[in-house]
Amino acid sequence: MQAGPAKALCYHPLRNTHSRIEEPVLAARILNGTAIRDEIYKELESEIASLAAAGVRPGLAAVLVGDNPASKLYVNSKIAACGKLGLASFLLTPPATISTEGLLDVVADLNRRDDIDGILVQMPLPKQVDAKRILDAVDPAKDVDGFHPENVGRLVAARPRLVACTPAGVMEILRRSGIPVEGAHAVVLGRSDIVGKPMALLLLHANATVTVCHSKTRDLAGTARRADILVAAMGRAAMVTSEYIRPGATVIDVGQNVLSAAEDVERIFAKFPEKLDAFRKKGTVLVGDVHPEVVETAGAYTPVPGGVGPLTIAMLMSNTVRAARLRRGSGQNRGHAARSSS
Ligand code: GUN
């Protein structure tokens, strides 16, 4: 289904050099999520300007409970993206001790406010909070994460409205990179509500043949090796090795794992001296669910960082603009997420 690996004289990550050798080296095409995000932001900017001309400024409320450092980082990036695009943003920071009832009150308040089009409650929530009750309480029309059962059901029924951001972003990467989905065999590793399940549905609605794998799947590597498009979303650092990849396949890495143990970093990045240097300076390094050696087998892949990550926030911005339009009875925006699954 996919084209084989591109033969090119080019930068070769495993040799950390621009090749001066005579024979061509095999290297996967890098799917640049940052460039695709910038393309989407350009499109959103013109939509946001036309909304502004009509007196509408879409607004996003982010609820960050407690002080989980990773969640703080993610939410700050989301708020910064709103600032960059000229959307209104509201950051609410209830204490880690808040009860389910207390958080339900916060959500009810946001549901009532007309200046807020999108609500996101950053996950995970503290143990004492019933996360399902909180997600169910968000007005589906403002559910820019696409986690509410109504929005999940709409996706299942192929009538999507607000779709989970990361899988919607993956579809944008595939579409804008010209990777054929129709008729392809797509294998999704992971069945989470946030990524795996909506990812499988979006691929199915785009006419892929979809296999969903999980912790109980037998012969995981053999199943993955049948994929034209492999989406890795299990949250296991560098688990997907070359053994999982059919030569020439497109590999989408949704994982974002922070490594701090030197032995792990030295094993995974043994052939990547620049990553080892960065780790020695910083003390941590980010790795996806896909082992970096896969660059030698895949036809195309999304790097970590700089692949899927930037798209998650871009789709959140797209959903916020879409929610602003839908709430005002004008759903005719580009609707990146919805279009991907049509
Ligand atoms: N935690 C990890 N990913 C997400 C996400 O996409 N949205 C929210 N609200 N929380 C998350």
C-alpha cells in the first residue's frame, strides 16, 4: 500500500552526519508536525479574524487541578496557543484537595458562561475526584476535548462534532502528508478512550482496515508488522522496535515518555550521540513509544518531539473555534477534526 523507503542521500540520524558516502542510505521521511501545525494556525487565523469582524472572540477555559508538573506544562502550552491566535483564555486552578462536588460546581459555572466556548479539564484528576462524572458534566457543545459520551457517540455514528484532539491531529498529519488511508491496513497499538479508540474510529471512517491491539493481543509484533500505517499509543517508552515495522510503513508515534534513568537513555539512544549529549546536559530526555532505530525501516514517521505533539494543541484550537461557531448556529468552519473522518 505504501511506497517503499525513500532512497536518498540525506541526513542520517544513526550516523549523525550529512552523508558524504557514495551509496544511497535508507532513511524514513520525517513527518514534521510543527510545520503542519503552523499551516493549521494560518488557516485558523483567517477564521478567527472573520469571527472578530462579526464581534465574536472564541474563549477557552482550562481547569488545572493541583500541581502535577506535566499537566501544568501542557495547560500552559494550551493557554499560550490561545494567546498566539488571539483567542480568549481562562485558567482555573482549584486545589488538589477539591471534591467531585466542588469540581462539578466549577464546571457548571463554566457551562453557564457565554464568553466561554470551550472547556477542558486536564487529566489526570486527583484520586478522590470521580473523573467520569466530571467529563459527563461538561456541556457537550463546549467539550473541546471530545471526551463527553455524546461526542464519542457522534464519532461512533460517523456524525462527529467535537473529536478528541490527538487522533484528529494524526488524521491531519496523514492527510496533509499525502499518506493514503483508504484501503490501507492501519494497526493501532493501545485502546485508551483519549487516543486508541477514537483513532481507530477515525481511520475506519476514512476507509482503512483497522486492527486495534492491546496488552492481551497475541503476537503484537507480528500483527503490527502487517500495518501500512502503525499508530503507537500505549505509553511504553521505545517499545516499538524494528521487529514491529513492515519496511516502508508509515509510523505515527503518539508516545511522550520522559526518561531520567541513564541506563535506559544509553540503551535506547546508543546510536544517537546528540541525544546522549542533550541528556547529559539536562538530566532527562523525551522518547516516544517507538524506538528511534525504526527510522531505518519505516517509510515515514513522526519524530518525538515535533511530530504528533504540536497537532494536539492545534486541534484543540480548531475545536474551540468550531465550538464558537456551532454555539452560534454557524457550523460552516473548516472543521479539521470533523472533515478528517467524513
Ligand atoms: N491529559 C492527557 N492528554 C489530555 C488531553 O488531551 N486532554 C485533557 N483534558 N487532559 C489530558
